[in-house]
Amino acid sequence: MPVRKLALIAVGSLLPLLAQAHTHLQKSTPASNSTSAAPEQLMLQFSEATRLTALTLQKEGVPEAHKLGPLPVQPYKLIHLAAPKLDPGAYVLSWRALGDDGHVMSGTLRFTVVAK
């Protein structure tokens, strides 16, 4: 087999690993698309240590998002923050983070709070 063909096969077999190399959100509380009583804490668990750079919470029907903080300065794999008092309704938690590899990630979690 020519060297060029072997090189292409080797690079092609590494592409799936490279695609998974970036840090990603593994788990959250509240979980995305969940319905529950108001959480006391918000938790984001990443696949690797990550520096959270922005976190906002917006209630459906309210025009402005509420910035949450203070955010940890150091990178962590598991990030806990006290949740503000949440009334029943639908919410969107938006986050932005910087991985150790310098990759900027962002995402949103939608959840619904119901009365106890």
C-alpha cells in the first residue's frame, strides 16, 4: 500500500477523536427539558476543567436575562452556583465557557419550574 494512502487512512481514523477532543457539557441540574420544583442550586458538569465566562437565566415572557454570579475564576469540571428564587414558569439557562484547549463553548438549557 503506498505511503500516501496509509497517511490518509491514519488521518481519517483520528478525525473522530479530534472531534471529541473539545470540552462538552455532560450533565446539569436542572436537567435540560426537565420539569421540577425550583432548584436550590444550579450545577454544570463538563467533560474537562472549564472556566465559566457567562451564565444568564431568563424566564419566558420576561424581556431581559438575569446575569448569575459570581462565577468561579478558576477552571473546574463541576460548577455549582446558588440558584436565585424561581417562580413557577419556563426558563432558559444560557452559559458560555472556555476550555483548557482555548475553545469557546456555549449552550442553553430549558427547564420548567412548577409549584410545590
